[in-house]
Amino acid sequence: MLSFIISMIVFFLAAYALNRYFRARELDNTRSLSILVMVVATFISIGSGRLVDKFDGDAALPEHNVSIMDVIHSGDPVKIAKLLAGFN
């Protein structure tokens, strides 16, 4: 959730900065320039989200997954509830 919030903030900041940069260069505000700003801001946003996941430790979650059968056979009701709710 933290990576989503930070990447959303970074997207808007990157789009704002890119728009100011292109306006300072006195480029026309065309549709292709708007699409370029959106794509570049999206890549910057994705990168910031991945960086937050890496520092937060969420990037390694798929490595720690256990099989569904192991959780069910363990008989631990908390682990089964987490599995059914979608938490790792």
C-alpha cells in the first residue's frame, strides 16, 4: 500500500516537472507531447514503487510463499484464515 501511495505522488510530481520542462523549452502542447509526459511519468512512478518495495521488503514476498496444501495440513487456523483472506 505504501508503494502505491508513493508511486501515485511521484507520478503527479514527475508529470508536473516534465510539463514545466517542456513549457520552458517552448514546445507546443500537442497530444503526442502529453502522451510522452504520461508514459515517462508512468515509468518513473513504476520505478519508485519498485524501489519502495525493495526497501520495504515486499519485493521478496513471492519467495516466501508456501503451498496451500502445507497450510491446510498444518491445521493452524490463523494461517488458514490468512490464506483465505489473501495475506501471506
